[in-house]
Amino acid sequence: MSEHIIVSVKNLVKNYISGTETLCILQGINFDVERGSVVAVTGQSGSGKSTLLNIIGGLDRCDSGSVEVAGSEITGLSEIELSSYRQRRIGFIFQFHYLLKDFTALENVMLPAYMTGMRKKDSLEKARLLLADMKLEDRISHFPSQLSGGERQRVAVARAMVNDPDIILADEPTGNLDPRNSGMVADLLFAGAEKWGKSLIVVTHDETVACRAKIRCTLENGILGGFPLSGENALSEENALSEENALSEENALSEERAPSEERV
Ligand code: ADP
Ligand code: MG
């Protein structure tokens, strides 16, 4: 995998069994995310956006296909390896902030770094820096209950960045906010990702959020459309296309041949 590619997904398939029915959620997804790029994924409710993010983030497993993050294949990892992968390589932001209610904003942000071995002083310093980026310098000692919805979500953005992840995965990060707060969270999230050189995949219903991403794609009928392919994925797509062309040319030839064959 090229060094420029941070996430490479190939032929990703995910089905859910519901009673006697098989739900085909992801039906062969292919894409590469370049280091530092920002991707917005839209699609109808139930189209599999969260499922896709959860598989990339090691919260869920696929049925087949491959997911490489920073050059490492994650689909075969054990539960313990996946837990470490999530802590160290991924920054999650969800629709609900999931802050720990008995900890201050500063503690909520520093904890993931401290828990994974950073010295307390350094984790506090990093957390302060990130909260300042989120324009929350004067809220660092507040508990979640003392913060507004937009402020809590900005704490969650800072927390997602504290472990210097390879990629930030944001699932409807502004889904619970009014337009003004939504715009502010999106501004700070995108600016933070750019400042810290982070790749970001954001799933959103919010057009004002999606339109800020350089790359936009849509999940529909289990397939991700609109994604510019690069690297090996572009090559395999090219091969698939040339195979398709070869097949259709063959068909055309055999159709051409058919009448004369009939005559024989
Ligand atoms: P989105 O995030 O695009 O709204 P999801 O990824 O949450 O969609 O879900 C995609 C589809 O998979 C939905 O139809 C949902 O009901 C189904 N689904 C999600 N998780 C499960 C599960 N654990 N078991 C069965 N079906 C599921
Ligand atoms: Mg969802």
C-alpha cells in the first residue's frame, strides 16, 4: 500500500441476519483515503454508513474483504488487538458525545492519552492545547452537565484527537445540534483535522457539513458511489473495467457470429 494512503478498503462485504432474512448491507465497497484528506459520506438512513465506519474503526467485523489502515490489515485482528487499534489509531466522534459525566472537560480529553501511557503532565498539556483549538479554554474545568450541546461535542472532537490517531471517524457529529452550533462544531472539526494533519471520514445528513469536504461520496444499495479511486483500487477497477469490456466485446462478437452459426 502506498505511503500516501491511510485507509484502503477492498471488496468489503457485510450482511446481517435478521430472523430468516439476510440483509445485504455492504456489497463490495472499494476506496482509498489519502493521508490528510477529508471525506464526507452521505446516504439514506439505514444505507450502512455507520456499519462502514464501525468496520473501519474496528467496532464491527466484515464478512469478507480487506481493510488496511496505515499499512496494517485489521480484519484478522483479535478482540484485544482491535481494542488497542481503536485506542491508538482511531479517533471516534459520535452523534452523542459519550463524555464521562464525573470528569471535567480537561480530564475527559486527557484520559485516553493518559490511559495509553502518556505521562500525566504531557496528557494534560495536550488536552489543554486541543481544548484551546476548540475554543474552550475557559470551560476546561466544567463537567459535561455544565456545558452546552455544542460545547460537549467540541470536547468530544478534542478527545478524538488526543491520541494522535491515524484517522478520525465522525458519525453524524452534528446530528444533535442546531444549525449555529452545528456550523461551529464542523468548522472546528475540519480546522482541527487540517491543523493536526489528520484524515477524516465524516458521515453526515447535514449538507452544510458535507459540502466542506473535498471528497464526497454516497452509500446506496450497498455500494459507495462517487469516490475517486487511487492506487491499487484504481488499478483493480481498471482491470475490472477492461475485463468487462473484453466480456462485452466477446458477447458482441458471439452475437455477430450467432446468425452465421445458426445457418450452419
Ligand atoms: P445508517 O448508519 O446508514 O443509518 P446502519 O449502518 O446503522 O445505517 O444500518 C444499516 C442497516 O443494517 C439497517 O437496515 C440496520 O437496521 C441494519 N443493522 C445494523 N446493525 C444491525 C445488527 N446488529 N443486526 C441486524 N441488522 C443491523
Ligand atoms: Mg448511522
